[in-house]
Amino acid sequence: MAEMNMLHAINEALAIAMETDANSVIFGEDVGQFGGVFRATAGLQDKFGASRCFNTPLTEQGIIGFANGLASNGMTPIAEIQFADYIFPAIDQLVNETAKFRYRSGNEFNVAGLTVRTPYGGGIAGGHYHSQSPEAYFTQTPGIKVVVPRNPEQAKGLLLAAIRDPNPVIFFEPKRLYRASVGEVPEGDYQLPLGKAEVVKQGADITLVAWGAQMEIVEKAADMAEKEGISCEIIDLRTLAPWDEDTVAESVIKTGRLLINHEAPLTGGFAGEIAAVIAERCFLYLESPISRVCGLDTPYPLAHEKEYMPDALKTFEAIKATVNF
């Protein structure tokens, strides 16, 4: 084990992927000698050469189109979109090409080796063009997996699994945790399972579900609730597409209550999908309505970032309201 931050863990995962797969290449805006805007790819060009870690023009649609072409020819492209907010120019390539390659050819060809890394979320005073959480847009796209890590250990293991998964994956990295999240990370090569949630904490009164940077928030809210005698079970979803319905349902059957927290806006957020499925599967076990604590239905506001964020206090109040319903 070694202590490192999330950026270091991601960098290690990328280095291992390139060492173990000669067909892997990393590219994106400024990822070469500069190491990307957050330095996630720092040192990789020096180690593996400019033919395997290189800059692209500032065109997200071109980056993903290029990645599709490489992947369809057997390469393992790892493309970086500098901020998740700028993934939208590439949405046609991702939704209509990446996700449908295998389906439209009857599995004669695919882009299974493609991984897209992109930092998402707020909390860094980035304003409305550098703070969005667009994961829900892609959970409705069959053919793409969506993964979000919560800490350095998870980031390394999930990223290696994503790169090696036989399906294209969008890997959303919580940028406010890049340097803030520090922890023990196993040395060497390891993978964590995609599509499998993790029960981070056992509890009896309410199930709390989150992913990425919001895991820290629900853990703080759970600590506050414990002081008032409320026992919280905490689940990190980790993979949103496909998401682990069974683990969440099993927990809700035990606790009888569910709260879902995510940073993206409430309307159309992935919490709605979770709530609908759990209502169908666990209706007779629910002791109160399912609660969603999410971002506001507004553009991400720079001046009112703290008001926008679904923080620990909002989550704590929702836990109490749900338990006391």
C-alpha cells in the first residue's frame, strides 16, 4: 500500500495500462508534455513516447471520432475530454457511433477498447462552464458504461477495469477530489468490478446512495444522523450504467427508507431512475417516500455555488425528514 491522492492514482493506472497493453494510446487537449490541465497524464509522454501520449486539436468531436476509429481497428484508445462540460460537442460521436458500433454490425466489429476520461462536478469555483455533472445524459445510452470513483483506491482499480472492459466506458473523475482525496492505494496492478455497488457502511434505519465526490457528503451527513440515533447504511454506486439494482434493493428491503444524493440537477437526474426502480421492486417495504437531495434546476451558479450544492446539512435534514415521516 502507498498513500497518494486521486491524481497520482489515476496516473499510476494509466501507466500500468500502457505497460501491459502495447496497443494503448492516450490523447486529448494538452495531455502530452504538459500532462493535461490537472496533470493527470504528467510524465507519461516522457515514459512512453509522443506516439503513445500526445496532444490533439481543441475539438472534442474530433477526439472521440478519432478514438472510435482507433478502437474499431483494435487499438485501446484512452481519450481525455478536458472538462465534462465540453463533452457535449462529442455527444453525436458517443451516442450514435461509440454506443452503436457493435449493435449495428451484429458484433462483426466494435469499439470495445475505448475509454473516455473526463473531470466533472463543482466545488472549485469553476462557474457554469467548468462545474457540470452530465453523467445522466449517458446512462440512457445502451452500449456505453458509466463509472464514477470516490477516492484514490477506487479510481485506480475502476480505471484499470474500465480500460480493459470489453465495452466502451465513460469514466467521470470528481475534479474537486483530485488533490483533496488522499488515501492508501494498493501498489501494482489491480481491478475493481464494474457494475457492482459497494456497501461502505452498514445501517438499519435508512439507505443512503451516492457516487463520486458526493460520497464524502453523505458520510458526513450520516455521522450527524448517528449522533441523533439514526443508523445509516451507505452505498457507493460506483457504476451508473449498468447500476447495481440488487444491492440497493436488498438494502432498502432491510432499512425501509432510501435517500439518493447527486450533484447534478434534480430534474432528469439519475436519482429519478434509481427511485423508480426501487419503488417498483421494494414498494411494500418502504416506510416513507424516497428522498432525492440534488443540485438545483439552474445553470451552475458561480456566485451561489454553496447554495447550489447538495451538502451535508441538506442531506442531514432530508435524512431526519425521511426517518420521521
